[in-house]
Amino acid sequence: MSLAQLISPAQLSARLDEPGLIILDCRFSLDDPAYGQRSYVESHIPKARFADLERDLSGPVSKGVTGRHPLPEPAALIERLRAWGIRADSTIVLHDDGPGAFAARAWWLLAWLGKREGVFLLDGGLKAWRDAELPLTTVEPAVQPGDFQGQPDASLLVDADTLQQRLGNAGLTLLDARALPRFKGEVEPIDPVAGHIPGAQCAAFTDNLGADGRFLPADALKQRFAAMLGDRPLDELVAYCGSGVTACHNLFALSLAGYPLARLYAGSWSEWITNPDRPLAKGE
């Protein structure tokens, strides 16, 4: 079974009373960090708990050293997972407003800690749930603390120094999940420096989705990523983005397409540019 699994709104609705089901609402806005919590309080899927990208799914930012969303300390993340009621055998459904970028970050973090079964992304997110006219609530669920045990898997990560040493390696496939204008350095609305890591390919995460906001079929995703990989080895694939969030969407889509879980450069562009000795590129 693929590490990446989707669940439809109808399927989730049918399982809402299932014991052991945990729903994490991962809504967030880079432009309005309070948006997710505010929206959750206004209404959410029954049984959902709220997971904040910056408070729960990221660690502290160290200016000039880390990227904008560094990985959380494993012990702190495990404590949060337990506070949400998560156990080793929990079924977990993750969602955001729709595209799945923030939900995919939570999915990757769970995989990183070893929770690789029974984890689903709600296909189409809350938008699809609302479109299906399924119920929402303002009631926060009572939570029985869980006993999840996890261990971070260092093999899923590559750091900046290692990546820099590998630049120019003919076997490296480096996928940048940001939109093409940001990749090319034509615009940069968030970070102080524009451009991309030399040798990277633009693999905008939004292209993993169809016009309906749901993930493309596995064969279409396979075709997409096969063109980017060419004949290079799978174990040389690295995903990155602006801050290590939307790259997880590509990792999820790669897994949906049947590929093994590739490595993440978690610091991504916002960390890369903190060191002026690291090379930059613009254009295609």
C-alpha cells in the first residue's frame, strides 16, 4: 500500500463515529497567521482538532540561521501528537482549506516520526467537504491523551551543506515546489532574495491537482514526475520549496504515483539564502 493515502469527504463522513479516528485541521495562511485558528473556531469538521503550522508543525525560527518554518523538535512534536489523542494505531485524517499543502506537511512529519499507516489526506480539503454539504460544528472535541511513540528518521532529510556538495552531480534531481515566477526569480513576495538553487527544476505543487482541487490520478502524477526524473536514480531525488512546507505536497504526490518517499531539504530556499556563500540561480 502506498504511504500516501487519500480519503474522500463521503468516505470520511461515513467513518466519523469510528473509534480511534483523529482529524487534524491544518488550515493556515502565510498572509494571516491567525487565520487557521480563527477559522477553526468559527466552524470545523466534527471531531477535528486544530494543528497550527507555526505553533505546532514548526520549530522556533532563528533569524539568519534557519528557514521560515524549521522542523519542530521531535520531542515537542510527539508531545503535541499525544495531546491530540494520537496513538500508534490511530487513524488520522489531515486537511486544510483544499490544496493540501499544510496537511501534507503534517503527513510528512508523521512519516518522519514513523507513523506511516492509517494516515490520510482529505482529498479536496474543507472546500470539498463543504461542497458535499456535509456537517460542520463549532464544538471542540473532548480529547483523551494518546501515547504515541516516535523516532525521527534522519534518512528522509538532507541538509544544506550536503546538498551544496552534491550540486552538479549528474544523478541529482532537485524539485522546487514554488510557482514558476518565484522559481525564476521574477517575483519574490516572501523571502529577501529571489531565485532558486542551481540545477533545480520547477515542480509547482499546484500542478499535482486537477481543476477541481483534488489530486490527479496516480498515473498522471507518475507521468509528471517521470519526465522530471528522467533516468536518474530515485535515491538522488530531493524536494524543497520556500520553507519546507509545500515540498511535502510533492513528496506526497510522488508517493501517490508509486515512488518511495524521497528526501526533503527542510530548510529550503529561506534557509539556503541565509549563507551568502551558497550559489543562486535565476531564470529557467
